[in-house]
Amino acid sequence: MALAFDKPFTATLAAPVLLIGVLLVQWLPALPPRWLSMLLLLPVAVSFWCWPRWRLPSCGCVGVLWAMLCGAGAMDARLPRDLEGVISW
């Protein structure tokens, strides 16, 4: 039986791993700062590019980092609590 690392790297192999990474972020009690996600993106990209055997775990890490970045952006875009319900023209 062939292992996942023995198969050619395709989108059908990477997509579930990316999704698992995104779903892991849903379990975090709080999101880390945005700068941490951006900082960790560089070593993950290097590992994806340089070491083919690390491509699948790198896809999971990219899923985690992408979800953290999008989540931090969504939390930053929320309306401040003191402006809720206020109508200003």
C-alpha cells in the first residue's frame, strides 16, 4: 500500500489537509496576533518549496495560517461596542 507521501502531490491530496488546518483554528479559544501568522508564513513557504516530503504538512500549516489571518481581519473589522445601535447620518 502506498503512503500519502509516495503519491504525486495533487490538489485532491492537498485540499483535505488544508481544510483540516482551517478547522483546527476553529478550536482555538483566541486568535493569535496577525503579525505572528504573517511571520510563520515564510518558513512554511520555504519548507513547501525546498522539501517535497514536507509539502502535505505545509498545506495544513497554510490552512491554519490562512484561517488565522482571515479571522484576525474579520475581528478587526467589527463595529466597536459603543457604536452598536447608534444611527448617525
